[in-house]
Amino acid sequence: MAVMDVPLRVVPPPQDWARGVREQLSATGTVLVYGATEDWLPDEHEEDEERLRPLLGRDWHRYRALADQPKTRRRFATSRLLLRQVAAAALETRAELVDLAYQPGGRPYVRGCDQIDVSLSHTEEIIVVGITRRGRIGVDVELADRRMAGTASEKQSCTPYERARLAAVGPFLERNARLVRLWTLKEAYSKALGQGLRLRFTQFGFALPEDGAGPSLVRPDGTRCSAPGWEFRVFDVAGRYVISAAVCDAGFGESADLAVHTMIDEGLLAALLDSGPELG
């Protein structure tokens, strides 16, 4: 099983990094991408509606509904813009033709492209997108120095095994850093399962090896779980953030061709291109 590579930092325009996205997908079956929110902020001028509406597609009405929450609105727009741009790069198509939809729990997916799975996470300053052709993916990002140790987070999100391991770590900052890594891993895993915060984090745990090996899934008592096909990775990014990813290899094969014209009927593709994106 190919190992996930380090996340790619991306800035506009997508032409500068689209090839890198496809190369990583081809090599490992998965690509992780992150961008600074400020780099992807849309122009808020009214005259920019003509450009922004096609790029947001079905999300346009939700974007407009957030008019009284400007920070949330812009963060929503930037995350969806980046997700569409990365998916478009992977599928070798235009961003306005990427039709994002959402499962009942809010998990995004690309309509008509079952060959890929996507995941999205963000803080106020950074957006992370994960795409895989191997099966299922979940990603999560947090500030590396987010205060978690010494709070209710340890009891509410850690198993007995994890709490014991954390208690054995002396310095507060080191213990906090490990807790942030555990939290992001649990978020990523639950997203990949399609459960989000509905899955109790005390029901499963992770062992964080000291030798640089990837994390492993464990039971609440610390015994290792059988998790065939699963890969877990944690990355330190830009000196400030922790990104975790969980990927389940569903055995979809090694085909690296994700170009949209090879994934759907040619007649349907022509109709889509002629009619343009659905604006909802």
C-alpha cells in the first residue's frame, strides 16, 4: 500500500499546482492539500457575483444566507472554492463543473464521480483538502499549540490507555502536543467513517510510535485493533498546524486515470458542458 505524501501548499492560480495534485494521486492514490485562507478569499464586491456564483455552484445560496455573519461567510466561501479547485485539478476539468453535494451528516462529495472521495477541514487561517481514489478519506487540522491538556478534553476524548500514556509524559507542552495529535487523528478517522462527532472518541484510540512510524488504531485498553486497509498519518505544517489524515483502501484498483471524460458517458459529458453548471 502506497504511503501518503506530505501535504502540498497551494496558492492561486491552480494552473501552478494542478499537475502536482495529479502526480501525487497517481503515485500514492491520495493527495493532501492546504492553503492559507487569506490566499483564497473571494472578492466581496457586488460586481464579482458573476465570477463567484458559478464557482460556488450549489453552495451559492448558503453563502448568501450567511450575509449577517461575514467571517463565517468568507471562511465558508474560501473552503468551498479551494475544495472545488483541488477536485477540478484531480479530475482534469473546470472548477465550475465540479458539482459538490453533501451527505446528511454534512460530509461533502463530488456528484457523478464515485471514483474519488473527498474531505475538508479548516481553522480560521488554514484550509485542508484531502482526495483519495483508494476508498474513504478523512482529514482534520488544528493549531499545534491549541490548549487541550489540563482541560476536560482528556477525559471526554481519550481512552484509559491514552490517558495513561499522556500522564507518563512529563512536560506540559509535550503532553499538549500529543493530545492535539490524538484529537486530529480521531477527527480524521471519524470523518472517514462518515460519523463525524457522532462517534464517541472514548470508544477507540491511537498509539503514537516514537520511531517515526505511522499511528495505529487501538482499543480503549491499548490492544491493537485489526484495521486492514487503513493508513493514518500526522503532519506538522508551517510550524503552526497539525494535519491528520485517515484513509481506508477499499480495493478499488490501481487505475490512475481520473480525467472526468473517462469517468462518465461521453453524451452526458457533452450535455453538461453545453448547459454549464447547475446553480441550484
